[in-house]
Amino acid sequence: MPARAAALPRQVLLAAIAVICLEPIVFVLMTSLKSADEYAVNRAGWPARPTLANYVEALAELPTLRWALNSALVTGGSVLISLVLAAPAAYAITFGEFHGRSLLLGANVGLIMVPPVVLVLPVFVVMVNLGLINNLLSLVILYSCLLVPFSVFFLCNFFRTIPAELAEAGAIDGAGPVQLLWRVVLPLSRPAMLTLAVVNAIWAWNELLIALVFIQNESRRTLMAGLSLLQGRYSTNQPLVLAVASLSMLPVALFYLFSQRSFVRGLTAGIGK
Amino acid sequence: MSATQVRVRPVVGPRVSGRTAGRRRAWWPYLFVLPAVAALGFGFVLPLLTVLRNSLYAGSVYQLEWVGLGNFSALFADDTFRTALANNLRLLLTVPLMTALALLVAVVLNDGIRGWRVYRTVTFLPYILPAVGIGVSFSVFLQLNGGLNGSLRAVGLDALARDWLGSPHWAIWSVAGVVVWQQLGFGVVLFLAALLSLPGEVTEAARVDGARWWTLQTRIHLPQIRGTIEFFVVTEAITVLSWVFAYVYVLTAGGPAHSSTVLEFYIWENGFAHGNVGLASAAAVVVLALAAILIAVYLRVRVRAANERAA
Amino acid sequence: MRRSRWPRIVLTAAVAAVSVVLAGCTAASPAGSGSGGAGDDAEHASLTYWYWAESDAPGANDWMKGRIAAYQGKHPGVTIKLVPQATDTLIGAFTTAAQSKSGPDIATQWATLPVLSQVWGGAVAPISDYLPDSERKNWIGTQENTYQGKVWGMPIYLIGIPLAYNKSLLARAGVAAPPTTFAELLRACAALRKVGVTPIGGGNKDGYFGAWFFSNFGKQNLDSVGDLQQAVIGTTDIRDPKVTGFYEPLHQLHANKCFNDDIASLSLDDGMSKFAGGQAAMAWGTDGIVAKWARTLGPEKIGVVRTPTWGTGKLASVYNTTQSSTAFITSWSAHKKAAAQFLGWLHDPANLTSWYEATGIFPADTRFDQATITSELGRSLWELTSSPGSVWLENYLPPAVDGDGDLAAGQVITSGGSVADAVAAFAKATEKWRGQNPAEVKNYTTWSGR
């Protein structure tokens, strides 16, 4: 009896898993290529007359591009700001000594898993008071805050792997912590920061609940919030909605297919390697 | 021993504190952490304190009256809340399923068959796609006369066709199915990475001793990645407790007749749609309490997984 | 390493202190200013208008943008920012914004209870204080938003919910005339089933079909709206068949397969579209949607009737019209006069005509020039919609009861549940509302006592 799984059951299992994983995605793509009329009569099969009309409409007539731009602005802004907030903190936790250091790290690790739904109502009230409702800035602010715990944790883990000699390289010449961070540690951390940025960007791009609550103005919506709006408004034209859905998933999917390592490394960082 | 103490030890004593002979502590770390602390205060501490406070008041936002623990008793008397809680527990039942399935796929891929990287890519793809896009897609796919039933009917499996989203019995399980579909890839990648990092000698020795495939997996491999398995289980438990809003909102909106509502959706509906801030805050406190328990467990298993990988 | 406890305390205190400071900063600044006194000039103002109508009347957003541009041309000192609202966040967004007394100058909420809830919360300034009766006397539907002798919001359009029928499909089944009673409806369903046609097209995944059914049938055993109000407050039993007995006909229709089989997994629009596609013989729709169907199928192919009679109450014979959404001025607006002037101008006869032409929905004003209606179908719809005494029952339910009650309870039936379960769900919704909103119950009671 070989110490490998038997070939046939193995192939069946993997094929079944692959089909299950891919069929819904294929369904989405297939449906988006059908016209609404064709979809009414042919729900499950291949499109008899595939057409890109839905994509054209999605990009030219619906606010898809504007929404995508809003999402991009919010994602970019919050990833950048959270990095700026987290990097010095992680540096201080790893290389510095101060009261409450382990408490702070523990707090960050714990807060990673706090569900945003419990935070959204009070923060909404604050944003209304600040007059930031319907302003993308409100999303950038809250997302940045919510990304800090994971970012701090991730960077701490990485900074710990930097050998002491490297990190201290400038200390002998009298460089202070700011210069050491900026000149030595951060350049060494580029791959890690890139991975972190990718992971955080996925989170921000995919976020729904907060985006729904903070932005009511239709043209300011993020892509995810806009897609959920279309789902209701264009419920009689499923292919069109699915075309927008495909477009919303496209950036992340493409990115993933071209840079798997960053993804895998970042998202499995939970094990603290 | 707390999880954090293992990892926060600075590598070689305090290094960059800039101190020479004096015992005066450096102040730069406080400055460095201040922005992050402010962010945590604004984004977490302040809202959490507000939610705790609001949970003790009832009524519409205009006329809040103190009710002490009245919201909590109203909560547990509310059918919809009990359904929401029960649904989160039902979702919890999918975690063993997810774990077993992911382990199975991971051990099979670990055998090093040709094209294993492709399978890994394919199973991981659902995980990184936005939940809203997935949800919208499945809400079309799972209609009574939609894609899934259409395919089933096409291959003669009519009997399996159900009203996945329109039946109060099936709605929550359909949500569960979509969650499993997305989360499976995360498990596969996680377990596969852990298995690949195991020392080859133990496996070789077992093979030389004539171990069968099943024994090899269950007696040799799985016990060695126990920490990773625990980590996945706890992470997924937290996920189905507090990160499924997008699925429910887009797939079923909690329906039909609240049969697929979950705690997050209950909070949204009562707090935001109905303006019942007090009740929603009380529900949020319940979610927090459950999450806190799981987070404590999560912190513990994280250490174990880290130690296991480091060994 | 020394392990003293106070570093943790200090850190926790620091975080708490930072958050308290932030809370102080953020809570202290009310964004809107007060009650529109000295600065309230109708010709110089910057207004924000949270607007909702597109779902009722496709084309509404563009129409309003056009009207705003025209108004700004006539009144150069006034600028109006239009912010279209989404259906599922319409109530929540305004309620939470109103909590801090800041937000738009003009807002939209669905008529009657959703508006009155805000009135009781102090968020609304009555439009009757800012526009003279001479301007308001032509509005249709002001009774939907009247409280303590004041009119609190302005109707813009009227929605009627007729039952549309496909003449050729009915003929194919041998149904000579569209059903006027419930018994006739059931017979028509049976006949249509025999020739393989879906009798009624509908979708209840989002619950709105059930809400329409509540409004169309639920009033038919009532003699007045007061009967419902007493049941909602709890003075009379909501389980009484007079109030919730209408789940029986819904159940009958569902059990006799009068609906399409996927009614539970389709949304309202999706289900209605089966009529437009010629797959269903009948469907409830709004005036605007029916007008669209006429364009798709051909105006001579479809007809409209009122909802078949089922009940025996006085309200069984009135039609189902509502202004659906109401525009009102917020209590914190600094430009109430300017807002009122703009709103009043929307009822200018020229604007009434352009509204109808843009959306196919009737404006809520007796000065509407009926010559604008060019089709036979349109005239039938106008006759129905403007018939006196119309009641849209859903408006009289508190929003929470609406959502938890007739929306959810209707889904019980369309997902195959029993009448008893649906009635129980409705009853529980009222109990939960009474328990959670003691202040609102008081206001509701006062209002219903009138």
C-alpha cells in the first residue's frame, strides 16, 4: 500500500474541489456576457450570443468607474496612513523600552478581531458631528484606525527578525531612533511593508458595512456599496449586475494571479512566521 | 504565561534607547507610539465605551431613557435576536467541516502531485474575492430557477434542487455554504504551508517502516501541525461570529422573515434601520463578550502555532 | 524585569484620556445652527436636499436636477445641493443624522409614520408655518402628514397601485373580464393555470410584495384607519381577523399556485418583470411601472383594475394611493423660508406637467393639467389614483412594525408558512415596538386619538 493517497480518489477529490471553487466564478462571467433577454430564457447554460454590452454599459453609463475611483482613493489613503501610524509604533515596541509595551502589543493583537459592527454606530455619530458624513475622508479615517492593530502586529513580527547588528548600525555614529528607523529599518522592511500594504488594501477594498453607513450620496459610494445598491435597483437585469460584480472582483483577482507570494505570505502571517 | 511575553522580548536588551550611564528612560518610544495609540483610542476605545453606555438606555435616539439591564432582557425575549444567535451558532457548525475539508485537500496536495501549485491557486482564489461581489453572484446563482438548480436539473438531479434563498429552512445554510466556499482556500493554504515546513526525516522514516497513507497523515502529519489547526479553527470561529455581515446583507437581507439573520445584521437593522440604539448596543455588547472569549482563546493558540513553526 | 502593575494602569488611563479628549472635541460642535431667525432670507441661501424618489419614479433624479438648475437660474442667490438617498438607508441615515441636529435643510421620508416619527423627535419644521394656505390648498394627500393642525411635509407625487392584466393572456385562458372580487380572482387563477400561464407575477425576497398586499387587502375589513391604530397600540387584539385576517387570502393565493414558483427568491422588481415579459397574466404595479409595461407590451394589450374586493369593511371600496414620499424642512435648518419657497415652487403648474412627462407618475396637485395625459391607460390610472378617500395602510404603521411585521410576516406566507405563524410574527412586531419605544407609543396614541 503506497504511502501516497491512491491516484483515482485523489484526482476525483481535487477535481471536485476545483469545480466547486470555479463554477460560481465561471457562472458570473458567463452570465455577464448574456443580454438580459437571453438570460430570461437561458439561466444556466453557455451564452448563445455572447456580448460585451453589459460591460460597456457598466463602464460608460453606470457610476462603476467613479465608484472604483472612490474605492481606490479610500484604499490608498487608509493603507498609507495606517502604515505611517503603525511603523513607528512597531519600531518602538520592538526596539525600545517603555512602560506598557507588552500591554500595547497584546492590545493590538486582541483588537485585530473586534467586529466593526459594534463600532460603527458611535463612530457614525462622531462623523456627523464633524460634518464628515458623505465625505470619503470619514472612511479613510476609520479604516486607518481599524488597520492599525494588524499592521502593528505584522510589523513587530517582521522587525524582530532583523539582526541586532544591522538595526544598530548607525547607533555607533550617534544616530537617533528616528534616523535608524528611516534610514536603516524601513529600507530593510520593504518586502514586508509591501505585503502588509497588499493585505490591508484587500481589506479596505472589500469592506462594506462602514461604507454603507457613512456614505449615502450615490456618486460618492465605494465600489462595494455601489454594487449592493445596483443589486436592488437593477434586479431585473442580472447580467448587468454581474458584469459590475465581475469588474469589482477583477483588480484583486488579477493582482493575486500575478503576485501570489505576497498574498499567501501576508494572509498567513497570523501564525507569526 | 501570557502570549505576548513570549514574543516581545527585545532581541538584545534595550538597544536604541540612547542611554549611556544614567537610568533615565528614553522618551522617544512614547512619541513613536502616540499616533497609533490615538488611532486605537478613536477607532476602538471611544466607540466601545459609547456602546457600553448606550446599552443601558432605551428608546429612539431623541428620547433615551435609562433602563439599566432592561435592554438585555428585551434582547433575550426577542425571537429575532434568539434566531440571530442560533444562526451564528449554526454557522459555527461549519467550522469543523471547513477544517476537515481543508485538511484533506492540504494533505493530498502535500503528497507533491503534479500541478499542486495550480490547485492551491484555484482553491485560494475564492478567499481573496470581495464578499459583496461573491454575495451578489451567489444571490443570482442560488435563485429557485437560477444557475445552481439549473445545472442540477440539467444533469438529472432535480430532486436536489431547493429554494436556497427563499426557504426559511435553507436560507442560513445557503449563507453557510457561501462562507465555507470562500474560507476553504485559506485553510488549504495555511495547512499546506505548515505541512511543507515539516521536517522530511520523520515522514521518510515512517514510509520506510511501511506506514499506510491514512496512518501517515493522522498519526504523523496532523499531530505535528496541531497548532496551525487550532489557529484556523479559532480564526474561523471568530469569522462566523463577527465577519459575515456582507454575506447576509447581500444574499438574503436576513430573510425570509428573519430566518437567516445573524448578530451583526440584527445590530445593523435595529440600530441603524430602526433607530433602536439601545437595543442594538446591547446586542453589540453580547457580540463583544462572545468575541472576547474567542479572542482570548485565539491569543493562546497563536503562541502555540508560533512555537510549532519555530521548532 | 520588574513587573509593576502601574505601567498598565498609566497606559490604559492615557488611552482613555486621549479618547475622552477626542470625545469632547467631537461632541461639542453642532454643525448646523439654530432656528433660522435673522439669517433666513428666501433669496440668499445654500440648501442641502436629501432626496428620494427614483425607485418610485424612474427619471425623478434627473427631473429634480433640472428643476434645481431652473430655480437657481431664477434665484441666483440660492444654491441647492441634491443628495439622492438609497432606499435601504433612507430612514437610518436621517434618524442618525438628526440625532446631532445636523444634516440637510430639506429631507425626504416616506409618508405618515416615518415622517411623524421624526416630527415627534423634533427634527421637522412644519411647512404650513412657512407657506400660506393659498399655496397649499391644491396639494393632494396632505392628510397623510397632518398632526396637531399643522401640515408637516409636502407631497410631490401620487402613487397608485392598480392590478394590471394582460388582455391576450386572459383571453387565452377564457377569462372574459378582469376579476373584481376575490372569488373571481381565484377562478381566473385556476383557468390560467390550466393553460400553463403564471396567473400573478411577484417577488417577495425583499418583503415589499407582502407590504403591498397588506395595504391592498389589509384595509378591506376595516372601517377606518383607527381600527388598525388601536390594534397597533394594543387596545384591541391585533390577532383579530378584522385586522390580520388578510393573511388568509394571501395564503390561499399561494397555496393555489397563483404566484410564480420562485416568488420567495426574487425581489419585487424582478417578480413584477414577469408581467412585462409576458410570462404572467397579472401583476400589481405602480402607475409609473404600469406605464412602462404599456410601452413594452403595447398600450392596447394591458388594462388596469382596482384590487379585487375581498373584505366587508368600509375601506374595502377605496383605492390605494399614497404620496409615498414626503419632502419636509428640518427643524435645524438655517434657511427655512428659502427651503419652503423652493418646495412650493415645485408645484408650479409647469413643473407638474414636466414631472408627469419625465416619469409617467401623477403629481400630487389638483392643478395638474389632465390634457397632458395622452393615453387611455393613463386616463384610467388617473381616475383610480385621484379617487377620493384613498388609504395606503402601510403608512400608518411605525417603521419598525412595518419592517418586522408586514414585511417579514408576508415572507412567512410566500415561503410556504402558515397563516397562524404570519399573524404571530405581526403581533410580535407590535409587542416589540411597544416595549422598546414607550415615548413613541405615547405620541402615536395621542395622534391616533386626534
